[in-house]
Amino acid sequence: MKIAKKLGWVAAVGAVVIVGLIVVGMSATAKSPSTDKAQPGSDAAQKPILTVTAVKPIPGQWANTLSANGNIAAWQEAVVGSQLGGQRLADVLVNVGDRVKRGQLLARFDDASVAADLADAQASLEEARATLGEADANVARLKRLNIAGALSEQQQAAYITTDRAAAAKVKSAQAHVQMQEIRMRQTHVVAPDDGLISARNATLGAVPNEGDELFRLIRNNRLEWRAEVPAEDLQRIQPGQSVNVHVTDSATITGKVRVAAPAIDATTRNAIVYVDLPMDSAARAGSFVSGEFMTGESPAQTLPDTAVVMDDGFAYVFRIDDQQRVNKTRVKVGRRQQGRVEILSGIDAHTLVVDHGAGFLADGDTVQVVDPSALAAIHTIR
């Protein structure tokens, strides 16, 4: 009996302990965080990592362009050379960059020796004229004497020959005077046309040879861009088309297509297209520049260039879904103009994408859009 009572008492104590453990467990469960509350790392616990602005592609008409490179050169360049040999340059009146007018004096040779030669030629002319006058007088007397038959035919022929020789000497002396007068004019080097002095080889005191170059002149200060265009694109080029030429990093001027060369280079397979440039522009002869031919217009869906991120040579945008998460989406881009870029494929006209701040995001990030109404538009479209 005693043993049975002890066993019963032990069983009762064990039951009490088990009940206590159950109660403690239920109390601990009641005090633990609710399973409905999100755990760290869940979507509900994520916070926006960046505040961004959002945009959609904007449709419009954009100009079609054809890019090319080429040299800027003078439309025509005149070479002003020395027409005298052995004469000293006494004065040089212009320098590189000076604008000149047709007939303007550019340089002057020492004309002392030429003036002496001219004076000598004029004296020879006067002597020849005097001789001719005497010969003419003799012929006149011959005619009077010939009536009386006082002179033989041989004497008559001698007088006539002398008269003709004197006349020929006068003409020769006149030509010599004219030559010296030309040389005297050549001591003054003048501009053959209006233009801009692009080079100067004339040096004060120098004695250049006949034909040596003294100056180079860009006629009418007129420049042209000689663009190299692939043969397969020539059909897109027409006379009169506008061309944007980037003459410096910060300056772009507008030219007009004049003509395309009739021949194609057999080595490069390019043709030269001649583009007239405006007067008094920032263009400089000898520059190698780029430009774009305006070949028409076509529709384009565009985004600000801040919305397009380049990664490993490809273009991406960050689409914003209705949970304010971003999805990195690859797009194909086309033309770029005035801070905008054409989107050829990858998104449609209703896609909302991150504008400013796209470069700091990764795929799947949560953002806060500055204008929530833009985000709400997604639901309306869908």
C-alpha cells in the first residue's frame, strides 16, 4: 500500500509539472512578435534608397543627319608672285590676316634701275623718230626730183629702204618703251582680287627671283568644307542642303551644299562634297572638322540623355513599376540632339522611367518618385 501511494504521489507531481510547462510555453508564444509582422529583408520592410524624377518618351519630328569629316579650305586661293627679277623689295605693306581690296598695293620694289631703263628706252625712241623724220624728208625730196629724172632707180630704192628701216626702228623703240613701262608698273605688287592674306613670303630688303611667291590670298575670304562622304550615301546629298559644321568645340556654323565631286576615290571609296561656309565665321582654312548633313525629318520617341545609362557598351533605362521598384531595361538608341536621345526599341511610349538619378540605381531597387501622380498614371494605362 505504501508503495502504491508513493507511485500515485509521483504521478500527480509529474502531471502538475507538465501542465506548468504547457502554460509557460503558451505565455511565451503570446509574447513573441506576431507572424503577421514582416521580417527583416521582406518587401514591406524595404525603404526607398533614392528620390528620383520620372519621365516618359516624348514623340516628335527629328532631323535625319549624315555625319562626315573633312578639311576646311579656301574656295579659291590666289598666288601673288614677283614679276621682276633682281630687284630689291623696298616696302612690304600687308601681313597675314589683313583684308585687302582689288588693286590695293601690297609691296613695292626699288624702281631706280627700272626708271633708268625706261628713260633710256624713251631716249632711243626719240632718236628713232628723228631718224624717221629725216628719212621721210628724203623720200619727199626724192619724189620731187624723180619728176625731173635726176636720180637713178638705185638711188631711189636706197632712200625708200632707209625710210622704211627708220620707221621699223621707231616701232621697235616704242615696244621697248612699253616693256619698260610694264616693268615700272610691276615694281608695284597689287592685290588681284578682294580677299584675305593667308601667307606672306615677302621680306623687306630681299631680292626675289622672277616668279617667286610673295603672298597668298583667299579670294573674297570665301571658305568651303570638303566633306568625305561614303559613296553609298551620296544619293542622300543634294545641292542646297543645310550642313552643320563644328568648326570648334564650342562653335557650330551652318553651310550649304554646293556640289558633290563627280569622281569617287578608288582607295577610300569616298567622294568629296563641297560645302560653302558663311563669310566672317569662326572657320579657319586647314582645319579638320566634323559636321552633319540635314537630309530630312522622321518621327522619333525621345528621352532626356540623363535617363539613359551606358553599361558595357549598351544603353539601359530604369523602368518604374507600380510598386516603385526599378527594372533595368536594355534599349536601342539612335540620334542625339540638344540633350535628348532617340529610343528605337526596348520601351514603349507609356513606359515611365527614372530621369535624374538613374546612374546611382541597381536592378530591383525601390525609389521614391518626386511626382506621385506620374506613378499613378501607370495604373490608368494598364
